[in-house]
Amino acid sequence: MSGDNAIVLGLGAFFIVVGVVLLLFGSREEKGYYNALAGKRDLREFVTHNPVRPEPGSLRTGGWISVAIGVLVVVLGLLFGS
């Protein structure tokens, strides 16, 4: 394994770790948001999901994209490194 290959594999692993962190943070933020809504007296927003809050969903989407890029970079690093 050359030094360049190790850098590519490290970059892929970094993207995978960042993606997993974003997925966990997005899930925790969404759960906290809906738990806070459930405790309110007016449950209209909780039941209808109106207005739409895209923040937790976008964190999870970014996490999945980061994991996919990381896996792709690791696979390419392994293919070109051998």
C-alpha cells in the first residue's frame, strides 16, 4: 500500500465518520423537536407537521450523502491501490 492510497482510504473513512455523526445528530435533533412539540398545549403543529421544518431531515440527507461518498472513495482507493 502506497502513501497515496493510504491518504485516499483515510479520506474515505473521514467521510464515513462524518456521515454517521450527521445521521446520529439529525435523528437526535428530530426526536427532540417532536418531543418538545408533544409537550405543548396546542398540538396542531405536531399533528399536521405544518409548517414543515426541514432541518433534521437535511442533516440526515447530508449524512447519507457523506456515507455514500466515503464508501465510494474507499472502494476506489482499494481498487486503484492494488
